[in-house]
Amino acid sequence: MLAVADRATVVASRIGVDSQSISQRATELAYKLVIGTKNWSSWSLRAWLALKAARISFEESIVALRRPESAERIEKLSPSARIPVLYIRDGSSESIVFDSLAICETIAERHPEAGLWPDDPETRGLARSYAAEMHSGFLAFREALPMDFARKLPAPPLDDTVQQQIRRIQSAWLFALSRYGTEGSFLFGRFSIADCMYAPVVSRFLTYSIPMSDDVKRYATRMMTLPTMQEWLAGARQEIKDGLPDQWVVDMVRNAR
Ligand SMILES: N[C@@H](CCC(=O)N[C@@H](CS)C(=O)NCC(=O)O)C(=O)O
């Protein structure tokens, strides 16, 4: 079994980062983000938004999810066998960062000028708590309402746990918006990693027409009209045009195996 650092080197060589080109381009900073199908990959959207918000130029590589070969492809690209995963080449050093929150944190740390976390330490602590709560929680909600970014779908029956999690998310948003937001702003004022982490939730609320209060609706609209969210939407729509199956078709095929 290779250690994570060794696997990172192997993975980096698999994506075509060779030592000769590194010495030729010793001062170059390059990012490559591997993501999943835009219509479905909520974790990818979070990391992708953070890179976009930091106005970093990066290469994007998409692995099609929910196909027989997906898991094997991802395992070759990511030490955790999950995407998103970010490859960084900085001068002669190469590194790999996997997991959406770790990628967001890394981008915030490497590009402080982007202001991806609030400046005030106490506000930053709370914004980090919001991001972490999303990252580690709301499992029932996520399972009941999978992201289907570009589609409108009927909501399935939602049990008490899911309904309670929807209430928690919306009350957390309202608390942050009323305390830190100004008219037309994001959860903690300017756009932050907390917004990146909740972007797929905004999309799910809209996909499944989950009832929202007016303030929550306005926040959802602000998020969806961001040029970056529109860019992601265009990508998701294109995938559907190119023949992305409906989830129930994917499930039927999987269950018939
Ligand atoms: N905790 C991880 C979760 C990543 C995750 O579950 N990614 C899914 C795609 S959204 C994946 O890689 N699935 C593997 C597969 O479909 O084979 C993160 O925050 O990045």
C-alpha cells in the first residue's frame, strides 16, 4: 500500500506532470481540478466555486459519474477515490489536495487576497462552522434530494429527519444573513466558502421546489444568478443535452445488474 504522498506522486505522473517540464517552467503555478458530472457532483461544485471566486485560472477535467467505469477512473486520479481533487504545481513542487473542504481551505490560504473567509476572526469562526456543518452533516437531506442541477423534479416524500434538516439549514442561513449580511449580500457579507458549501443546497431547493421564506428565496436567487453558477448551469445543461440519463434510469440499470 502506497503512502498518500507516494500515491500523490504516482497520480501526478499519471496526469502528465513530468519532471523535465517542471524544470523548464520552474516559476509556473498551475492548478488542475478534477470534478464529476456537473449536473450531479455537488462536492465538485463547492471546490470549483472557490477556485472561480478566487479568480484563479485552472484546468478543469471532468470524470463522468454513475457509469460502470467511473469508480475505477476516479481511483486512479484521487488518493481518496473521491472527487473533487486538486493538483498543484508551484515552481518545482507538486502537491495534491483532495476533499472539497480541504481544497477550499487550501485556496483560501494560498490566495488570501481573494478573501474567501470573512476578515473578522469571530465571524470567520462562525463561517467555518457553517461550512463544516454542511460538510459533515445533513446526510438524510442529501440522500433524499440528490443534486440534479439543471433539472426541475417532483420532491419525493420527505421524512421528519429531512424536514428538520431543511428547517435547520434555512434558519442557519437566516441567522447569518440577518447578522452579517447587508442588502443583496451573501451569508457572511461578501461571498465566502460558506456560500460555496451551501451552493448545491440552493440548487436542490430549487430543483425540488422546497418551500422557502422570502429572505431565503432572495438569497437563493442571488446565488443562482452569480455568473459562476450560471456557467456551471450551462455545463450541466449541456451534459443533459448530450444524453445524461435520469437518476431513475441509472438506478434501474444498477439494480438490474
Ligand atoms: N467528502 C468528500 C466527498 C466527495 C464525494 O463523495 N464525491 C463523489 C462525487 S460528488 C465521488 O467521488 N464519488 C465516487 C464515485 O461516484 O465513484 C468531499 O467533500 O469532497
